[in-house]
Amino acid sequence: MEAIRVNIINRSSNPVPAYATPGSSGMDIRANLEKAISLNPLERQLVPTGLFIELPAGYEAQIRPRSGLAIKQGITCLNSPGTVDADYRGELKVILINLSDAVQVIDHGDRIAQMVIAKTEKAAFILVETLNETIRGDGGFGHTGIN
């Protein structure tokens, strides 16, 4: 599979995001900090990365939690997955929250999230009076039971 080209500016001392293995979907992104951040239980902070990207039209970058950070330290991303639109040119920043019962420290260079580049589609809404029927119908959350 041929990779799409994404222009990137890296204003941090961290390496540019890269795939860790040939089968990886996401690339780790790292904190760009002048000093460590302490996250108290249930506290959230916006963490800079020093990265700026230029995505091709028709693509987005999804910012997602890292599973190791979540299970080991109780840190995850809010607004997950976060969407970076193709026309955004500002710094990538990650909203982290500490869901553990202890203070967690984020240091410069820590891998804080992963970024997945995904193709997007545009929708054209068509105003109608009725929708096609399905077996599910209007069954919502939990409509199939708990087991």
C-alpha cells in the first residue's frame, strides 16, 4: 500500500511520528513540554506536541488514546477520537485526563496519544418525510439486551 504524503512541521525535539510496526494503524505522538505536567485525579489538561500538519483534502487525523497509558496510568484522551480536519494548520494538542486515583506526571517526550490518518467522505443530506424500515427500527442503546 502506498502512503499518502502529509507535510509536517516539528517544533519539538521529539522525533516525527512514525509507525512502530508494519501493521500499525496509528503513530505515537509525544508531549512537547518545557517542564513536566502533574495531572491530579480527574484533572484534564491540554498538552502541546509541537507538531503542525497539512493533510490532503479528503483526509483527517484522528487523535486516540494509547492503551498502555490508559491501563497502566489511567490516562486517556477526552474528545476521543479527536478530529484534525484537513484545513487545520494550528499545533496539534491533546486533551488528557487522569482517571486514576493518584497524581500522574507527564514529562517532555512521553508518548501521550496515537494519531491515525483516515480518509473521509462528504455527505449530501436529502430532506425526506420518511425513512426505509429496518428490523432494528428506532431501537437505541441496549436494545438487544445485556448478554
